Amino acid sequence: MTATLESPVTGVLERRYRRLLLAYPRRYRQAHGDELLDVLLESTDAARTVPPPREAAGLVSGGLRMRVAHLAGGSVWRGGLHLGVTAVAVANFAALVPYAGAIPLWTALSALSVLAVLRGWVWAAIPLTGAVGVKAVAVAGGWQVAELTLLPVYPGLLTTRPLFSDSSPVNVAVAYGLVTVGLLALGPHARSLRARSWWWWAAIPFLAWDGPAWMIEENDLPISLSRMGLELALMTGAAAAGHLTRDLRWALGCALYLTVTTVGLGALSLPEGGVTLSSQHLAYWALLGLLTATTALLPLRHRRHALD
């Protein structure tokens, strides 16, 4: 049965219910959307033009829970590895975005590699990631590889610092190497991978923008508030997803991202890195570590209680 328009008021209410139902996965809406809409319209006062707040909140939360549960299907380790590889690949691309005017070819190749990772095109992503990774490590080390690049590479937007001025060849190599190794591990199972959300592209400006720094002295490595805020928000969401689904894939994804961050801070704190880590750097790392541990412990806690 499909919903029918009985009056202009009912039509307004129906449109607003349909907007709320967008919180549910598309397949669910296609299979049950009209039936659910009929029930909602029949159980709501016909004179209303706005859904009751409690009902609206329930629809949105129920749809989001269903979306998260849908993402938890399939292999845990493959899903978690693909999630972590996606997060690191997006961060790698975001690091190049402000310098697109100076290195357009490598920025474009990096964008293509992110697209391939998101869509699960593993065998296309591997050579793209490898090529961009070799060039990125060379730039970080001050070497010339492939085309001649004027060093240092200065930005055109979003930041004021030269490319990889706050990085070392070691952590750049680890970031690209982790993505490449992860893709190689996923290669034999590429057909079973699910495409990742297009919303990952929206994270790039927040990761690329210097933004206001978080209480860091002028000569120390700054921590962008926009980047930190996004990382903490996504990891909090991962912890909530792990709690809801009792699934460890979210923890694996967070752990891979935390590994890159840890190596980056550790490499820069070495004598050749030339950076003295402050208490704010340690607090930043501890927050990411705490959220990663929480994302792992919540599903394990549920499983232990189930065994008891």
C-alpha cells in the first residue's frame, strides 16, 4: 500500500516524514518506506504539519543505527583494514591539496588513488598509491624523483607552510607504505569490498587546513584545531559504532590511523626531526589513543558479558 494525499496538510506532513526517512539505507526505504510512511501518517493527528519531536528523533536514530549495522556486514578484518586504509589515504591526499598549483600531476594522481580506495578498486589503487608515495617521500627528503620539482614546495591555499615542513621522510613513507601494504592484503578479496561513503571527500578541507593551532608555541609543531576536531569526532563515532554493533572493525581502522600519527610524532621528536614535543602534543596523542582503546574495549566488553 502506498501513502495517498488526503489534504494539503497531509501532503506537507508526508514530505517531512519522507525527509526523516532518508536517515535509513536506500534499500530499506525501497523495500519498506511506503509501508512505514502509511503507518506514520495513520498514527499521527491529521491536523499536524510537523512530525512529533520524539517520533522524529526516533526515526533519525533508528535510521542511523540501521546504517551502522549495515556497514558491519562481511569480514571484520577486511572491513576494518579497508576503513583504516581509507582514512590514511584521505589524510595523505589532504596533505597535498594546498600544493595542487605547484604539483598538479601528483595531486591529481593522489585524488585518483583515493577514488580507487573508496570504490574498492584495489588493483588500480596500488600503483597510484605507490607512485605518489615515492614522489612524496622524495619531496620530504629533498630529493628529485620523476619530474623536476622546485623545493621547497609552497602552498597556494589552506596553509602557510611548505610541503612536508612538519614531516620527515620516515613518517611519509610509513603513511604511504601502510596504505600500499593494506591494499596488497585486501587484493585477493577485492570483489568482496564495499564501496565507502562519498562523505570521505568532505573530510579533506578539515584535514588540509592549518586553521587555528591548539595552544602550541610558535616554534613547535602546530596542531590544527580543524584536523583535531574532525579526528576526535570520527573516532567518537567509531566508538559508538563499535558499541552498537559489537564489532571490532572500527577499532582496527582507528588503530591503523593512530599508528601513522604515532610514527609521525615519534619521528619528529628524534634529534634529526628538530621538534620538541609539548604537553599539548602528548595530550593530543593520548586522546586519539584513548578513543582507539575505547573503540576496541566496548565490543570486547559486550562479548565477555555474553559469555558470562
